[in-house]
Amino acid sequence: MSERPENRMAPGAGSVERGGAQATLPRQGTLTAPLPSPRRSRRERIRRGALFTIALVVGLGIVVPILFGVISGFKDPAQMQSNPLGLPSPWNFSNYTDILGGWSFWRSTFNSLFIAAATVILVVGSAALAAFIFARYAFRGREVLFMFFAAGLMFPPAVAVLPLFVLLRQLGLLGSPWGVILPQAAFGLPLTIIILRTFFRSIPPEIEESAILDGCTTFGVFWRVMLPMAKPALAVVGVLALVTSWNNFLLPLLVLIGERDWWTLPLGVNQFSGQFGQDTARVLAYTMLAMVPALAFFFVAERQIVAGIAPTAGSKG
């Protein structure tokens, strides 16, 4: 008669009976996460180093030109020619004080604010209505009509300069700020509709159905439910439209070149240029001061912008 073999277990391991069979369990505390291999750890360090280097280069590419412009604004024309990359000696504050004390800078700032605000209201308001319909209602030809709007992204504004000039002249809008506002709004519609449609489609339909059951009309759902929930996305498209309008030079030059009272800040740089040269130090000081209102608006709306980018980018189009 043969002897029954004994169950051999590793030291520290336990056993439990299940249906007459024994299952071996590892000792408590012996399960540990696998250590990263040296090759994987080195690859992770290289990846982090590459990301840090890219972030550093991009940051320097943004900060260095701004510092150069701010510091160069304290120089006089002789210092700009003899020592363009050095520090001012002595520091000339009159460039900034003369610009801030002149009426033309504040008039150009008001004109830029008026044109940018009207453009943002027109773009965001009309695009929000169109995006809500494209996102929430199914009708024949919806995708074809949406692709018609989206195709506007592939239309460069510089190509439309000549026909746009002829059209504005026929409409009597040359020399008027509306000759800048309306084309800017038209060129800003495609991207704004695409972003807002993506955001509206990410909102659960149950919220809209609950609002309708509570007695909301179609416009009530849009005004009282969708728009408050889309505040982050509206902030994103609003900032995009404002920055585009604020930095636009070609269209105001085409429409407002003969109307000095309606010159915007980009056109105001021309006052420092003459027939035989230009005051580069004052141009840089004027440019740095012209950036301040746009930067102030960006910092005020920063929280809404960051909150709107993530869900807009993460949702399906």
C-alpha cells in the first residue's frame, strides 16, 4: 500500500477549503507593485526632460520679445540705433508718458473696444443660436448646411479683400466701423459654431426634456437652460473673437484708412512713421500699452476659459 503524498506549501502561505478542495492563498503583505525596470525609468526621465525643454523654449519665445519691447520703449532713437539689445542709459520715460497723455491713444483704445465688443456680441449671439439648432434638432440637410458653415474655415480673409472692398463701397460702409464689424463677425462664425455645437451636444438630453416638461418653450430651453450651462464655452469663443478683432490690421486699414477718428490701436502705430523713417522706441512703447486691455480681459476671464477648454476638447464632435 502506497503512502499518501503530503501537501507542501511555501512558508507563510495559507490555505482555505472550498467544496472539499484546498486553495492556496499568498501570505498577507507579500503582494507588492512591480518595480520599474531601469530602462523604463530612464525612458521616463528622458520624456520629462524633453517636455521641460519644450516648455522652457516656448516660454522664452513668449517672454523674451515682450521684455525686449517693454525695455526698448524706455530708449530714445539714438540708443535704439547704437545699442538695440542693451539696457537704456539713461532710462527715457517720456515715450510712455507722452503716449498716455495724448488723446489719440485713448481715442484708438475706445474705437478698438467698441469694434471688438460689437464683434463679440454679434459672433457669439448668432453662433449660439445656430449651434443650438445644429446640435439639438434633426432636419433634412442639417449636416450639409453645417458643412457649408464649416467650409468657411478654409477661406482665407486676404483672398476676399478685393470683392469685400467693392461690396462695402456699394453698401456705403467704407469709413464706418460697421464696415469692420460685419466682416469680422462673418469670418468668426465658422469656428464659433463648431465649438458651441460640440459643447451643446455634450449636454445630456434629459435636462432639455425636463425643462420642456416644466413648461419651457424652445427659446426658453435655449435661454434659460443651455446658455447658463454653456458659460465656459461662451467665454472661450468670446476671447477668441475679441483677440482676433483686437489684433486685426488688414481690415481696418482697408475700411478706415481715410477716417482718422475711427482708427483702431493697430492703425495708430502709423502716427509714428514718417516719409523718411519711424520712431521705433515709441512704436514699441505704443505696442506694449496696446496689449494691456486685451491682457486684462484675458486674466479676468481666465477661470471661465480654462473651465471651457477641457469639456469642449474632451467631448465628441
